[in-house]
Amino acid sequence: MGDGGTGRPVRHPVQVDREPEEQAVETVRQLLALATPEGAAALSRAATLLAGGMDAVSALTRLRAEVGTDLAGPAWGVARQREKARSTFGPDADRLLFTGDTLEQAGRPALADRRAARLLAEGAEPVADLGCAAGTDTIALARAGARVVAVDRDPVARELTRLNTTALGLTGVEVVDADVVDLVAAATDGKVAGCRAAVLDPARRAGGRRQLDPDRWSPPWSTVTALLDRVPAAVVKVAPGLDHDRVPDGIEAEWVSTGGSIVEALLWGRGVSTTWRRATLLRDGRLSEVTADAEPGPAPVGPVRGWLHEPDPALIRSGLMSLVAADATLVDPTIAYLTSDGPSGSPWLSSYRVADVLPFNLKKLKAHLRARGIGRVVVKKRGSPIEPETLARRLRGPGSGSAVVVVTRVAGAPTVLVCDPLSA
Ligand SMILES: C[S@@+](CC[C@H](N)C(=O)[O-])C[C@H]1O[C@@H](n2cnc3c(N)ncnc32)[C@H](O)[C@@H]1O
């Protein structure tokens, strides 16, 4: 909510400098005001002005006159968060309340639904949502039929979860003020906060910056491992870059990707693990999975052949590349590009026909592309310091042809593979 989302130092009258606790009290007061019929009307008016393209300063002036100074800023702020949330939350976005922070921390509802379904498949209930923020996981769990204990030490998060579950007509949700570190330390008999199952999604950002060190997450890594040790029906969201060595024995690690990016990484507790490592690909409503019960070992290394394959990032991160293309070899032991004699039909690999293989030399590469009438290139890289967009600009020429230029290392040597794209 803050400054009404103008991005400029325009302050709503109530937004004076405050201590974090005072600010939280004020934000909770504003959220409760938005949950009244007058608040709903203010939100609806703000949404209309926003949809009409009105700029923030004019919209706030108009809103203050129409709905009063108390509701104008918060309504405009939430309308802006809802607009951002719509692409991920769909129609729910217009019923939910978010602050900027909680929307930034929110996972994708479709992924929360998937996690909830898997966690609940064994029938462990109720479920503790340990760090509920605006309630994305709580909502998914409640919609899947579970009773939920939603925990957060942040009063704004607790109020959001309360209001959001109510707005969606969900029942069976208890919102609790507690420190997750303490709850997990006290967990016994496979239960935490009286629940037989748990979702933990530690905050991995602080002061607007990503915390790469899991010991600095909130709650920290020690709480993650304690939960996995004490509560068998647990799932923890972790950073996709988590070091494999950190994954405790008996815990399944899963990387999920969609649209060519990893969207989440999960650790599944011993009661719900069904394998050792899993890569999951969600594409066009279809789900593909690769699993391994033990380290499958790397793919063998070999010379560049007629086709180059770019593996999906979840497959790479899970370490399961060698399982998807039995006849493919790596171009270099340290580089995640595979090569084989033909295209791959695997959803895990994007395949490119290799037209030429050249040692990396910018002048020679330019001359080569010109000679082949190639004027537009898409540059991909792995194991090279080049900046793809910059190189693509420098390689632009008069030719009408196009190519995919892959800058990488082949058997240790900086190399360029000029490829024809197989398909978009
Ligand atoms: C990443 S967010 C959770 C996001 C949520 N799963 C979603 O998808 O909307 C982490 C939440 O954990 C809460 N949190 C962090 N450390 C905590 C602790 N020690 N005790 C209780 N809550 C904590 C934060 O206040 C924050 O709301």
C-alpha cells in the first residue's frame, strides 16, 4: 500500500515515517478498512480509474474527493497490486488483498495447488503453513480440503491471510501469531503446531536483496532441516540454486520449470518423498517428469555432432541430464549442452541443427555469417563471458538469413556453433 504506488514521494496523509511496528499497525488498520463495504467501493473505484489509464497523482486526487482521504491511498495501492497479480492469480486477484512485499513473496497459485495436492495425498492433516504471508499456500491447502494453521510473525501477513481466505469463502483456517523457529524446535511425534503436515516457505530476501546463504533465510536453514527431520509430511520451498550437498539423506529434491525457467525448488520430507531427485516440466498444461532414485552420473563427453540440444534448466539443476537422451553426449564435461546425430523429440531438450563449428574469433565469425547471407542471429551462451545481446547486435548484417549462434566451450576450447533453429 505505502505511498499509494505512485513511485514518487507522494504520501497519503497517514503515511508518515513510523517505526516498523507502528507501520504494521497502521497497515492492518487500512486493510481492515478496505474490507468494509465502503472499502470495497473505494477499491472498485480505484480499479476503474486504474483501468481507465489515469495517472497516480490525478487518481489519488479524485479518489480522495470521492471516497475520503483515509481510503484513497490504500485503495489505489491495492488496486495496483491487484493489477500486477492478475496474470498469476487470475480472477482471484480482484478478491485478494496484497501489499507490495507480500505480492513479491507470493508463489504461483497453480504451483501451490500442485504442492497441496501431493502433500495431502497421504491424508496427513491438518497442515501448518509456516510463514503464510498473503496466504497463497493456505488458500491452496484449504481449497484442497485441508484444515490449515496459518502461521506468521508479521501482523500484516496474518491479517492478509485472514481477509483473503474469508474473501474466498474458505473455512477451516486458523491464523496464528508465532515464531516458526520456536514451533519447529518444539515439534514432536511428527507434528508441528499440532499439525501432521507442513509447508515451509522461508523468506529468501531481505532489504530488497536475495539472500543466497540459506543460513540467512528466515526462518534459517537450521529450521528447514529440523522440520524435515521432525515432520515427515513436510515440503519446503528452497532456492533453485541450493547446493545439492545440503539436501539431507532421504529427502527428495525437486526442481520445477515452466516457460524455460525454474519456477520453484522443493524439498519433500521423508514421509512424502517418492524418489531421490525429480525434475518437473509444466508446459501447455502438460506435465513431464524425470526422476532418479540414485545419482545417475553425468552424460559421457564426445565431439560435436549434427545436432545440439539445450536442456531445460530444471533438468540441469536436478543433475538428471544423462537420463533424457541415451545416445547424446556432452560437448564438454563442464557445459550443459548435449549433442547427437539427430533431433530430440524430448520435451526436455530444445534441438538445433549444427551447420558449422568454428573456434571463437569475432572477426572470422562475422565474415563467416556474411558469406552465408546471415544478417540476424540469436546468441546463446554457456561457459563464455560474452554478453548475448551485445554480440547479437555486433553480428547483425545485411543478409536476410538467420541463425542461432551458440558460444560455448567444446573440449575446453572457446567455440562457436552456428545452428539453424529447429522451431520457435
Ligand atoms: C516467502 S514468504 C511466504 C510466502 C507464501 N508462501 C506465499 O506464497 O504467499 C515468508 C513468510 O514467512 C514469514 N516469516 C519469516 N520468518 C518467520 C519466523 N521466524 N516466524 C514466523 N514467520 C516468519 C514472513 O513474515 C513471510 O510472511
